[in-house]
Amino acid sequence: MKNFYVIEGEHTNPNEFETILKNTEKKHGPFEEQEATQIAKGLIQKNIDDFYHRAWVVGSANLAK
């Protein structure tokens, strides 16, 4: 089932998902979990020089939180 999303953006603390800057947030999906993981890895590699950029795989049940 396609119920995983990739959320990417700039963060004030790149180790915590909750610190994402809302004006930089982009949501991709829905995907299967494995496909979402691959897309997140690609986005991370694409933005490797930006310390504050992260991409996270999030289940659809956790999007509203």
C-alpha cells in the first residue's frame, strides 16, 4: 500500500524532524515504504553540502501529528 511520504526541507536542528522550517517544507508521495526510502536517500545525497537540509520518510498515520 502506498502510504508513506517523503518530507524534505531546512531545519534549525537537522537531527529533529519537528524543527523543519515550514516555508521550506516539501511533501512527496504517497509511495511504498521502500520507494520512499530510496527517494529520501536521493534527496539527502543531492543536498549533501547543506547541513541543515534533511529528508524524512513519514507514514501517512504520522502526517497529522
